[in-house]
Amino acid sequence: MSPFGVTNSQVSLLFILSMHEGLTQKQLADIAQLEKSSLHRNLKNLVGSGYVKKTRFPLFEITFEGKKLINNIVPEWDKAMVEIKNIIGNEGELSITEVHQKLTAKRV
């Protein structure tokens, strides 16, 4: 994501915000599974770059510029995912999915 001037975490936040009409920091942290300090730092950079705005306190929203950035990133993201799948194959993809599910399973 470096050619676009954003980090993977920032792209994740932009994707999340693009699917919602506005989220609080707490909601974003829960969805993105980011610690408070990491979220704050990433949001500060995204707001400073004009990709995210905080217009309806306490909600953060993606801007038009943020949406344009996402639209530019998606084709490159898709290419990268195809390349990764070609490298790891179906078994590798299934293994990663299984590990992810175990790591993110709600613990009771």
C-alpha cells in the first residue's frame, strides 16, 4: 500500500468506514481489532490526509477523497490477492482461514 501513501491498517480503516455511515473510535477499534493508540495514530493520519473526517461528533466518516483512494486501491488489492493465492494454493488459503477463525473466535 506504500505506493498509495497509506499503511495496511489505514486501508482497513478506510474499507470499514466505506461500509458504514459513520463510526465512533470504539466501534472502529472493535471492528478493526486495533488497540486504542494504534487506532488514534492511524485516524490522525487519515484525517490529516483528508481521507477521513469527523463532522458529526463523535463519528468518523470517509471523505470523497477517501472513497477515491479506495477505488484506486481495490484493483491493486485484487491483483495482490490473486498473486498470494497462486503462491499459497488452496491448502494454504484454507490453513490461513482456519488460523484466523481460531484467533478471532469469541471466548466465553
